[in-house]
Amino acid sequence: MHFLNNLVNPESGERLTLLYYLLSFVSTMFVTYIGIAATGSTLSLFFNRKGLKKGNDIYRHFARNLIDVALPGKGVVAALAGLPIVTIILIYAELLYNTNADVTNFMTASAILVISGFMFLIAYRYSFRLEGFVESYKKLTPSQKSEIGDASLVDLDAMEISAHQTRRRAGLFGTAMLWIGMWVFMGGSNLALNSQAWPQDAGTFAVLFSWTTIWSFIHFITAAVVIESAAILFFFYIWDGGVGAANNEAYSSFVKRFAMNAGLLFAIVQPLIIFIDLTLVPSAAKDGAVFGLAGLGLLIAFVLVHFFYRMLRLRKVYLGSFAFIGVVVMVGVWMTAKGVSFSKSNQAHYQLMADNYDKMLSELPEVQTAKISGEKIFTQTCSACHRFHNRLVGPAYNMVLGGYEGKMSKLEDFIMNPRQVLQGYPPMPKQGLNQAQVKAVAEYIMNVYQTEEKNGTATYTK
Ligand code: HEC
């Protein structure tokens, strides 16, 4: 991504730190939402197939609701997937400015996969509508059909079959692309943690098939099931009145049982996953905070286990909102731990960048003072009213500057904010110069005065 290097600038230390926070924040959004979308579409495919095979309407209904929750609309996809991944790419480009790390390439590949995946899934989602239309048309009585018009030209069965085929294909492609996209995402974010691997240009396959990446991907899959379970409970029953699951008793209890069991099971394995995660942190990225965050992650996992267990026992969704907030926090902690490890592993480079920035800054004033010439300011501004040897509007400098010798700050102060001082002169108007300009002109006039004084030419007329 060389062109990205041209977009970014050396950053100050403070702004760099801010970027790590931003990275953790947008990654949390991204990972949570892709978790819902990938698991939701996978389950939707599974239940759709099962429902068609067994002629089970509950399964098919579930399949449809799952994809509705996973893809509420294109705007949501853009806001929760598109925007975050683009931000992530830019932040990595900025933070890894001038390193050899390929992280942005991984993230860009991930973005392409995920976004194309969503396009297929949107088609998958629409195929349910098409099917719904065909089905409701088929249910019409012959007289109703003839009222609408002659539909014998439309081969409904062919249409239905093609809807099923499109659905299967689009669903499979889309789902696979989301999962693969996340695998690549984990590869990139792990590469970012391992600064020792940057210079050697690790190679795409080595990164993707490294044990750490595979493990992170497993972590994501299991976390995604917990996220999706909480999301089902939250979006099917609580958010905005739910998707209507509560209306049908059999359906509702099936969905509840499914989500609560899946959530419980996969929340139970989270502590083990987090523990193994810790052992895989590269040495360059080990930091006390990472352990603290892992502890926090464990705690949240236990709380989630508790929530799912309580709900399962009572068969009530009453903790659904808390469970959903819990999973978002869980992902947040995970992404923050990654961010901390990244900043740790990136420290040497970070220092270099911050130093570069400081250097750039410290060079700036020099450039500026070179431009600010006291002599120029004198000729352009002050000389309208001042000479060294005689009175003009203002007094001769040679008359007044003796009083400021060794008191440069007082002189600068006067030039900055002139006050009435001498009898028989009007007050000097404020000149509107900045600090650096005032300093330059004060030094200049004092220099000229002192040189003249030394040479005995510092004469003046009143
Ligand atoms: C519009 C006319 C005008 C301009 C332009 C002007 N001055 Fe003055 N300056 C005066 C007058 C009038 C006084 C006398 C004010 C007084 O004594 O109250 C004065 C007084 C001074 C004094 C003497 C202060 C003292 O303690 O006696 C200094 C030093 C001085 N000016 C520096 C400057 C410098 C440097 C500039 C340019 C950045 C400048 N002036 C531009 C009109 C001007």
C-alpha cells in the first residue's frame, strides 16, 4: 500500500495514542457486527435447508428472521461494516507508516471479501421475498388468479426453483466470504502485533496459517456464536418490539431455547479461549495491561454464562438486553487487548514516529524565524514613524533604547502593547505583530543601537 504512505503524515505522540483507542473502538463495532452477520447467515442457510427438507415452517421462518436481523438494511451494513473497515485500514496505514508490515494489505483484502460477501447476502435476503411472493400467489384460488390477470405465462415452479438456487448460491458465497474475510482480518491484526515479523515480509500464507491466526479465528467463531445468541434474544424479543417471534408460541419457544443453549454453551468455552489467547501473545507485545484485560474478559464471560443460564432456567428473555450489552463489552475488551498489544509491539516504531514528528516541529520555527526578519519589519512598519538618529512621529531610537539595554522583555512588552511614556509625543499605536515578530524587531533595533553605541555613532536629535 505505498500510495497510502503518501496520504499519511508523521503524527504526534498524543494523536498516535488517540488512534489506538479509535482502532479498538471501530474494531469492536466491526467484529461485533460481522459476528452477527456471519453467524446469522450461516444459521439462516442451515435452517432454510433443514426447513425445506423437512417441510418445517418454524425452521424456514427462523431462517428468514435470522437474515433480517443480520442484514437490517444497506445503511446498517455501510455504517457497521463498510465504514469501520475503511477506518481500520487508514488507521493501520497511519500507525505503521514507513514500516514493512503488510497489515493494510490484509485489511484491504478483508474489506473486499466482507463487502462482496454482503452483496451476495443482500441477494440472499431478497430471494426470501421472491419466494414469499410466489408462495402467496400459489395460494390464491383460480378465480382470484384470473382477477389479477392471466399468470399462466409465468412458470411459477421454475421461478420457485430458481429462487431456491439463487438463495443457496448467494447465501453460500456471501457467508463464506464473510468468514474468510474475518480470517484474513485476524491474520492482519495478528501481524500487527508481531513487530519482529515485519521486516522479513512474512508471506501471506505464513501469516494466514500461523497458529496464532488460526486460533484468533477460532476465538472469533466461538465469540460470534455468543454474540449472535445474545443478538437473537435482543432483536427477536426486545428491540423495537422484536421481529414478531413472540406472536407464535411454538416458534417463540424454539427460538428462545436455541439461542439460550447456544449462548450458554459457547460462553462457557470463552474463558478457556481467552486463556489460550494469552499464551499466544508475541513476546514483543506482552504488557501488563494485556493480562489485566484478559482478566476482565474472563469476568465478562462468567457473567454471560450466568445470564444465559438464568434465562434458560426461566425460559424468559428478561436478561436479553444485558446479555447483548455484555457481548459488546466482551468484544470491546478483546479488541482493546489487541490494541494494547499492538501499541506495545509497535512501540519502537511509535517512538520513532513521535520523534520524527517532534523533529519536524522543532525544525518548523527555524524555518519561520529565518523568514521573520527584524530588519524587514523595521523598514516595513516601524520606519514609518521611527529613525535611529532623529525624531519623526515617534522618538529617535538612539534616544530611547539606552533605557532598555538588558531589559529586552520590557522592550518587547512595549512594542507588543505600547503605552504613553514620553512627554510631547502622541501615543504609539499598537502594531499588531505576533510574539516572534516582536522579538525579531526588538533584537534588530537593539542590535543596531548597540553597534552604533560601540562605534560612538549613536547620536540623536530630540
Ligand atoms: C504610527 C507611528 C508609529 C509606528 C508605526 C511605530 N511607532 Fe514606536 N512610537 C511611536 C510614538 C508616537 C512613540 C512615543 C510614544 C510615547 O512615548 O508615548 C513611540 C515610541 C516607541 C518606543 C519608545 C518607548 C519608550 O519607552 O520610550 C519604541 C522602543 C518604539 N516606539 C518601537 C517601535 C517599533 C519597534 C515599531 C515597529 C514595530 C514602532 N515603534 C512603530 C509611533 C510609532
